[in-house]
Amino acid sequence: MIQMEKCCKPKRKARAYCPECANEGKPVKRITLENLLKALSQIEDEPYWFCATFECPAVYFSSSSKSIFHKLDLKVRVGIKESENPIPLCYCFGWNRKKIWDEIRETGNSTAIESITKEVKAGRCFCERSNPQGTCCLANISNAVKDYGLQSQPKNGQ
């Protein structure tokens, strides 16, 4: 698979832990918050991290942990924290888990990775501004394709 993370992944050596779940956050650029938060005036002038923990209500937190934003503070649904369809996965080109799984069910495979890769190579992605994670979605897309195979496997030999 092509490495798309380079296109938009913030570089930060410091670590920060979510004040609500204590898991390590992933660095996120300010442009992501500026495009996805409803109330821009609440963004502090300091680094922010994304909390990828499914069960945690926090989405972004500041390095000082004084500033925390939750799912309801965003203009979009946070796919990595959602359990009900359609679960958004690719915010640039409209791929969601249901669309991927429907395509696999109908055709036997998914064209999502190929389609997104083509668009990214053409310079048409805007992950930093549209994806709450602030990074390329291809890992999430790949996981959704794999998850389809796992969810369609019979359990306990049934």
C-alpha cells in the first residue's frame, strides 16, 4: 500500500496523554481544528492531540490538557469513534464503512483503496482539513476492508 501518511502527518516529538482516558494522543495540526470545530474561539495557542480511543468522548486535547473538545464540538462525525452506520472513513471522497461493505458484498472486493490512492496522487485530497484525525484515511479504509472479512466469518464453527 502506498504511504499517504507523509502528506499530512504532523511531526512532533513530545508526547501527550488524553486527560479523559489516559491513552497517548496523536499530534494534530491546528488547521484540522480550525476546519472541524464549531467554536474556533476556544482553540488555545498551543499544540493539540487527537484521542483515537473508541470509548473516550474526547476528540482533541491541548498539551496543557486545559482545552478539551468532544464529539459534539465537531461539525462532522468522528468515524473512529462511531458505531452506527454510515461510519465515515474517508472525508475527502465520501467513503464510509457501509459503502465499502456493500461493495464487497455485491462484487467480492472493494475499490476504495485504489480509488482514494488515485485521487491522492492527483493532488485532490485535503485530509488535514477534513479528517478529524488530521491524517490520511487509508489505514482506516484498509481496516474496514479487513473487518468485513472478520465479521463475515462464521463464529465457533457455525
